[in-house]
Amino acid sequence: MKANCWTGRNTVEVQNVPDPKILNARDAIVRITSSAICGSDLHLYDGYVPTMKRGDILGHEFMGEVVETGPEVGDLAVGDRVVVPFPIACGACAACENGLFSVCENSNPNAAMAEKLWGHSPSGIFGYSHMLGGYAGGQAEYARVPFADVGPIKIEDDLPDESVLFLSDIFPTGYMGAEMCDIKPGDVIAVWGAGPVGLFAVASAYMLGAERVIAIDRFDYRLKKAREQAGAETIDYEKVNVLEALAEMTGGRGPDACIDAVGMEAHHHVGPIHAYDRAKQATRMETERPHALREALIACKNGGTVSIIGVYGGLMDKFPIGSVMNRSLTIRTGQCHVQRYLKPLLKRIRKGEIDPSFVISHRMSLDDAPRGYDMFKHKRDDCTKVVLKPFSSAAYGTPRPSGGGA
Amino acid sequence: MSTQTAPTANGRYVPNLTQPPPNDPLPRALGWASLGLGIPQVASPGGFARAIGVRDDPEARGWTLLVGARELMGAAGILELGQPRPTGWLWARVAGDAMDLGLLLAALRSKPRHRNRLLGATGAVLAITAADVAAAMRMSSHPELHAEPGPLRARAAITVRRPKEEVYRFWRDFENLPSFMEHLDSVEDRGGGVSRWAARAPGGRTVEWDAELVDEHPYDHLSWRSREGSSVENSGSVWFVTAPGGRGTEIHLDLQYDLPGGALGVLIAGLAGEEPRQQVREDLRRAKQILETGMVVRSEGSPDGPMARRRVRQRPAQPLVGSAS
């Protein structure tokens, strides 16, 4: 089959690889109909996540049709249409039992690697380094899905792929980011990053009752999307001082909660400050460029919550712990426990409360994945979200820029 | 092994903890010294050669570069890779000192211009050698740090979300052990508390021995030991402790190998590719997977599941060719 493989820093290649096989009795094989490139894939692409190996198949946002099941997958059958959550979870350990699927205790066979870096290991993740399991990912024609009786959700109606695909990661991730803010009536929420996860965080914050949501980015087209499609007020951090603007917009209180939807490769508008963290990151003296997070912590109102859903990998520098401690801030974070949110969020999609396809800007064939990565990374052609269609090469041979859902 | 166990006040059986490794500042200081020497040697081999009174020619620069690279590797080994027990790295320093002394003596014999500088450098290396030998011997002599030969001990603990009775019964059937203990091929129950164990050895050989149950407290504790005269002397103890607040069962495992011949030491070192403690941890992880999910969890990169030796030999995360192992 064809699959998009990591072949080194800033390079991915569509290669011919063997078809996946059932390795465990609870596996299923899925023929992938839609697969997306995630902002966190760019951290792998840029070489900031250790333990990648040449030839690793990328991709953790995918859906498709079940074509084979292991003998112990009772509730899925060949022909079922499923969306697959990005964290792999056994459903039986203490973490899964408590709904903390992304820290499943059994799904990472390489847990020892993660323990060296982080103390304890989170769950395995599709196509996301060997430290997180060494699982083949879903930017491919087929994928093996372990614990298929726990993770995948069946889509039994005729909702198009593009409306349900993002249940695999970014919609629940944005939703959990908003949920962790514990939103109360009247709350003003600020969201750093108006990429796809940030857009879903904005939309989710409104769903959960926020009074106002403010999105912060520097790309016009992204801020426009946040305003027009998600109803956010926006701040362009290259044009105004974010802390001043937020103070003004909230009567000096600061946002009740702040969401970091940027993560480890943030950008700073002041050249030397960006260069400082960029250099430390390049020389591995820190693994993060934490500009968004630092600003979110400083901006947050006293006693407020900072919710971190942008991905971080290791150690950061100049973390404003004094501000956190003295101002009674709460930090909440985690890789999304997607399995928890599948049913409630599918229900919201069915009821028409949201159509997640609004984040899509480009549709391509799987063969075009390398171009998709390059375009997404450099934010060319107003790229917000790339969806790959492994079996529709003819229909999606050329990119079709579009402002919203199909 | 049962002598190491004593029920605590609340009736729980817990293993005694051994002394932690000593906190010895000398190895660290030597690691930093390696770094301090290695950087100028690699950055400016010619300048360094001149500073210690050696002729600055391509040959001397080549040797200096080589020595510098060795120092940097030694620094990485002592400060990072070998932590918390850089015993081997310290002995490697001693070997490096011998090499340096050889090079310096050769330079002294070649009628150098800066004889005094060279003598000074030689004196410094002699002093460093003494420190290296002292540190390496100190590390080697501490029982906990003493890897091989002699008794080799590994312990680990894990919590499994299953009732203690079930975990105990699974373990008490020794024939289940090979399903999660990486080095075991098979265990055959011969009845009467005696079992026949077989392990894989390098070169496709199999090592076999008889083991007997030496202590049994149903649902709490098991101890076993190879019978006298076995080619492979070893023993093991496991404790099952109900975790507080309905968190399942803690498994505490303690394995010990005593090998005059070193056969199993070789075997274990070869299989694990790193310290046995890591292998025991991986064994317990597999046991937890089997007890909680009914299987050993496999990925494309680690098709055999959690395994110490697989950590250094990952496959790419691509589907396997041929049948799964």
C-alpha cells in the first residue's frame, strides 16, 4: 500500500510499504477514506520530537471502513465506517477506567523510552514517534487499529467524512481545552493560536457558555476565520501589544481563562526574543519555544485557569512560576482523552450545533502529502487544514482552496 | 528469600528495600574534568598540543583530536549515559589514562623542546590516573553497584487493576511465566512444587534447570529457587499487596542470579542489552498487559511488545513483512 513516511527533518515521502496485518486479537484493519495533517505532525516534521525513525508512517487523524477484524473485536464488523481516536487505549487499566485514555498504562510498548524523558509513560499514539509506541500512522491507504473494541466510533448515518473526521483529534482537543477552563457565566476566554485546534477551542468555549472569546494570532486569514466562522474577537499580536489589549478588553481583569493552542514552536513578534529561544531550542538547551504559554500565564486574571492543549515535548526556560504561584493560577493540561468525547461531540455534530469541516482549507490525494506538509508548515495559500484522500487521487489531484466546508 | 520478608503491622508482606547507591561526588568531578579537557582538545588540537609541550604537527594534532573525542565520550558516559552507576565508564577512563601516559612517554623520548611542560603534563595525568583508579574501585566495590560476576539482583514493582487472588493464581502457575518473562522459553510443572525451566542462551543454545518452590503464602507471597547443582543458580521472590483505595494489586518482584560460571550473566547481558532491572520492569509490564488486557501489546516498531532489547533495535513504524512474531 501507499503511505506517507517520515524520512528525516523537513522531509516526508509517499512510499510503497507492506499492507498492515492483524498482530493482536483485538486489532482491526481500516481502509482509510480520509486522513488529516495535524499541527502536531509539524513538530515531527521539524525534527523536534525525539525517537523518530526513517520510514515511520505518520498520521493520527483518520477514518475509514473496517476491512478485517481480530477474533476478539466483538462490536465492530467488516464494512463499518469508523473514526479512530489518536490515543491508543486498552480500556482496562486504571487510567482508562478513570477516563484518562491518553495516559493508558498498557498501550505503549516502548513505555520505557517515555519514562526516561518524562518519568512515567502516556499512551501510545498512531504515527507519533517510537517513544509513543512506534505505531504505524494513518496517512496511508490502510492502518492497523489496536484495541479496536475500545477506541473507534461507528458513524452510522450519512454525515460526510469531513464533518466527522476531526473527532479523531482536533475537535475533542479544542473542546477539552475549553472544558478545562471550567467556564462560568460571564467568562471571557482568550485563545492563543487560531489554527484548527484554536478554532475548535473558540467554538467549544462558546458551546460551554463563555461570554466572549478572544483569539490571538498573526495570520490575517486565520484571524478572519476565527471571527467569521467561530465568532471570536481577534488580536493580531504583530500589530498590538497583547497584554495591553487583553487588559483593555476585560476592564483590567484579564481573561478568566487562557488556552494555549500553540505549543512548542511558538513565534515571538520581537525578533531578538524569538531568536533567543529559537537558538536555545536549536542547540537543544530547551525543547520548547514557549512564547504563547508565557504570555497566557502573565495575561490570565488572578485565580484564573491556563489550559494547555498545544503540544510540548520536554523542558522550557523562564517559566513564570512566580506569577503562577503568587496569583493563584491553575494550570490544566493533557493530550486529549478523545475516547471520552466521541459520543457527546458526535451528538453535537448531528444536532447541527457545529460542522467541523469549516476548518478545512485544502483537500489533496495521499500522493500530495509532501506538498501538503510544506504548505501547512509555511502557511502558504492560506492553509489552515489539509485533508488527504488516499483513494481519490483523480478527484483531488490538485488543491482546491476553499473558504469553508465542502 | 523468605527471610527478607516480614509482615508489617497491618499484615502486608513487603520486601525490604536495599541501600540506595551511594552519592559519590568524585565520578561526577571526573566527568566534568573530561569535558573540560575534551573541549579544547577537539576545538583546537594544535593549541592544546603546544600547551602541553608537544610538537605541533599533523600527527600530534591527530592524536590530540582522538584523545579529545575520547574525553568527550567519557564525559557523556559518566555524567549522563552511565548514571547512576558509571562504573564501566570510570574503568574506561583508567584505560584512557594508560593510553595518554603511553603517548606522553613516547613524546618525552623524542627529545622535545619543552621538556618541562611535558613532564608537568605527565605528572598531571599520573594524578588523574590515581583519582580515576580510586573512583573506579570505589564504585566497583559497593555491593549494589557490583554488576558482575557474582550475585546479580534486579527488582521492580507494578500495579495491576485485578484482584490479588487472580494475580496470585496467574503467577502461581509457573507455566505462565514465559508468557511475560523475556528470557524464559518454557516452564514445566513437575508437581510437588518442582518445575523444569528453560531459557534461551546466545547462539541458539538452551539452558535448563530445576526450580523448587521454597516459600508460599497463598495470595501474598511466593519464593522459588533453582535446585542445588543447577548450571544456573537463581532465585526469585514475588509479593502481592492489595493497593489502597481499590487500586488493584501491587506486584513486587525480586530476582537474584548467582553464577560462579557467569553463564546466565552472559545470557542476561546479551538478551537485555542493558541493566537487568530494566528487563525485569519490562517483564512486569508484559504481565500487567496480559492480566489487564489479555494480551501482550504489539506495535510495528516493537512487534514483540515491551522488551528491553527492542528499545535499542526499533523497526520503523511500518507494517511487518511476513507473519507477525
